[in-house]
Amino acid sequence: MPLPIDYTERVYAGVLGKIIGVYLGRPFEGWSHERITSELGEINYYVHDKLSVPLIVTDDDISGTFTFLRALPDNDNCPVTPAQIGRTWLNYIIEGRTILWWGGLGNSTEHTVYLRLKSGIEAPLSGSIALNSKVVAEQIGSQIFIDGWAMVSPGDPERAAEMARRAAAVSHDGEAIYGAQVIAAMEAYAFVESDIGKLIDTAVSLIPQDSLIYRLIDDIRSWHAHEQDWRRARELIAEHYGYDRYGGNCHMVPNHALIIHALLYGDDDFQKSLMIVNTSGWDTDCNSGNLGCLLGIKNGLAGIETGPDWRGPVADRLYLPTADGGRTITDAVTEAFQITNIGRALAGEEPLAPKAGARFHFELPGALQGFKPEDSSEVRGTVTVSNVVNHSSLGERSLAIHYAGVATGRAARVATATFIPSEELAGYFEKRGYELIASPTLYSGQSVRAVVIAEESDLQAVNCNLFIKVYGPNDTLELVRGPEAMLTPGTVHEFSWRIPDTAGAPIAEVGVEIRSEKRANGTVYWQSAHRRSTPPHHPA
């Protein structure tokens, strides 16, 4: 099928919906509905601060979703087999440390399957009921990892369902495969169809009518037709399809039911739908992530932005810890283009590389690519960032850096991570089982090139420079400034900075700094930033 005109932007909305949903549901994953309502109330927004945990976390739902899809480019974007996807697991998973819940043979489905694959048992036998038992094979993992296969199949639910079957068969079997196929088919069809009823009709037409997932969806649709209160309908799900009826740690059936339930009762509203699926309990981050991805694809960025500010606290940030350490520190824009280019390859189209392949290009609405103001006493309150149209000679958008109150001793700095952020060194990730293992994405000797533009209406000139922060003794961050330029109103300046020798200290972040001896307010636009190991030959 021809690719939708807004394909890249809709994929970006799907990626955002996925990670927002995971970050929203992760802090209380596994809680019952009763505990959630008692301790947290309805989940209308992020609650991580109430539970003293980070917002941006490593999580199997995110890592597996965006990593296992690499089976396609690693096999020349040809239709891949379950065996090839299984080998992708072995290529990128670090045993006992990344992506999976390492709960042991016969307890964690994915750990069990990893051991099968490692011993030479290839997919689909590796995930079969015959080998692993019905309970183990029908847990939820096949569903939580499935979104990427849908996003490379825009408008083609049949292909998405078939890809989902092959990917799910690596680790799961039976009803777990059918549930994954339903989610993938709905997400793929959501690129071209906005009616929720038609999405469900199409998806269930692709699984056996005598399956439990088919009957479950039919029951929930019937309850929705006669029961207006989502809470009462949730009680019916708990009664007929609850955790007490299905064994294992996190079974597919109850959680799939909650996704369909929230989709029907959510009134096509991003916030309300995620509130219902999270307040309902059980595997909250998984269910919320799948539903957020579906609604992101279906309603686009505008659908995410109708309620509270979901995007601002996230700023596109996500982690993909795998054996490919250079891909760990990433962002939603980068992953959206990775997915889009796989989808384009499957459609016979050339890949996209905005702004001549710039690492940071900001070429999607609202994109921040991890850039955020520094939160230190020297700079706190001096700067905000936003994504704006224009102010770029190579593309349509740029990052606007709005500074105010900059003066002696009061700089404005914004940066994005290039290695494990300092606030994440306290061991939280290791304690919860998903480590943040990464290689730096910027090294000494590489060149960073960036183009900045001073707003024409600014009242005075300011000094501007790139900077990095490196980990010094006791893991304290040390500021290293690059060449400085004076920006008068309307100035366009291209920085080119060869990163100095840091004596082996890893570089934690890179950014731009604005300083002035006299009080200054204004805006500088960051057009793009390249990172190269050899001197470049064209402006960025």
C-alpha cells in the first residue's frame, strides 16, 4: 500500500504514545485496581514523584519493542522468519542484564525462551506450548513487544498481523499470539482508519473465531453496548477474565481485556483512555504502552496534546540498553525515523535523513530530542525550550532557546544526554532489574557542528558557545566550553568544535550556553547539530 502522507509524524506520535504510556503506568505496575484507587486515585497524569521513582526509566516494554524490530534491517528488510527474529534476540540481549525480566526458567516466559534460543532451539519451537507449557507460553510479552511491527505496516493490518505472528512465535504461543495480532492489526489499520469499531472488526477477522481472545473481545463489546460505567465493566472483566482464572505472573488474557475495555470506554480521548487502563490495574505499563501507541497512531500528535502536557516532562527521552551500547541513549524522534525508514524500505522508498543526516534536527512538531534546561542554581529559571517553525535553512523547524535574566553569574544552558545521566547513577535501574548499560555517543576527537541563529528582534548581543559535561572525580559533572561567538541580533553562526581530550572521562551531555555581562532577554534558534569523526564538508 502507498505510505500515508503523514507517515513519519504518525509513527512519531505512536512512539510518543508508547513511551508516555509506559512511563505513566510503570510506577505502580502489578497493583490491583483497589490499591490504585485507594493510594493514588484515578491516574490522570504522571505519579512517579508520589512514589519517589524516576519518570524516564529503562523498561522491557520499550527496549524489546524497538530492539527486536531490528531483525528487518539486519536481514535486508526482507520478510523475516521467527528463527531470524529469534537470532535478533541473541544478537542484542545481554544475558541477565537487559531487555527481559530475568525471573528464571519456567517462571519468566522471556527468560525461559532466551535459554531455549541459547541452547540452539530455534523459533517457533522456542516459544511453543509443547515445549514450555500453556501457562508459560500465554503470558503477555508477545503483546508488549508488538507495536513496531505494526508501525512498519501502515494501512496493512494483514501484513502487520502476519509479522506479529512471526515475532510473537519466538517466545509465545496460543492466545498470546492472537492477542498480539489484534493489537498489531489495529495499530496498522489506524494509519488509515479512524473508527474504533472498524479497527476491532478488522483485527478480530484475522484470528480464529473459536479463540479465547475472540470471545473475550465479543463479550467486552457486548458489555460496552449495555453498560455505560467503565468501572462496572471492569468488574465484569475481573469476574470473567481476571487474574484468578489465568495462571502465571502476567497472563495475556486479563490484560488484553483491559486494553479493549479502555479503548471502548475512553471516548477516543488520550488522557481518559490511559486513565481507565491504568486505574484498572494489573500490568499497567504494558497495557498503557500498547494503548498509548494505538491512540498516538490513530489521532496523531494533536490527540496527545488535547489534555495535560504529556510531552514536556518526557522531552522525547528514552533508553534502549542492548549489546549495541551506542544506541542506548536515544530519543523518540530518532526511533521514529528508524521505524519510518524500515517502513519506507518495505515499500520500496528511499530512507529519510533530515538536514543532511544531522543527529539533532528537530524536524517533527514539538520535537526536543532530549534537550532540556539545566537545573542548577547558576542557571535555574533562565531558559526554556520549544520547537518552532522556520529559522532553519535546511529544514522546516528548529529548537528555540528562550533566555531571560541572563547576566554576570547567570547563564542559560540547555543540553541533551550523550551518556548515562548523572541523576540515574544512584542504582535505581539495577534494583528494579533493567540496567542502564550504555556507551557514550560522543567522544574526544570527534567534531560537533551546529548552526545557531539569534532572533532579529533581540535588544542586545550575547555570547554563545557549545559545551560538554564530563564525569570527573566521584562522578561529578565538569563543564568544558567550546569556542565562543558573539551573537548580535539576526546573526547566523556556525560552530565547529573538535572535542578536546577528556583523559578518558566519559562525556555525559552536550549543549549550548548563552552568557552576557549585562541583563539580557531573547531567543536563539538551534537549527541542527552534527557529530562527525572526520572534518565535515558542508554546513549543518
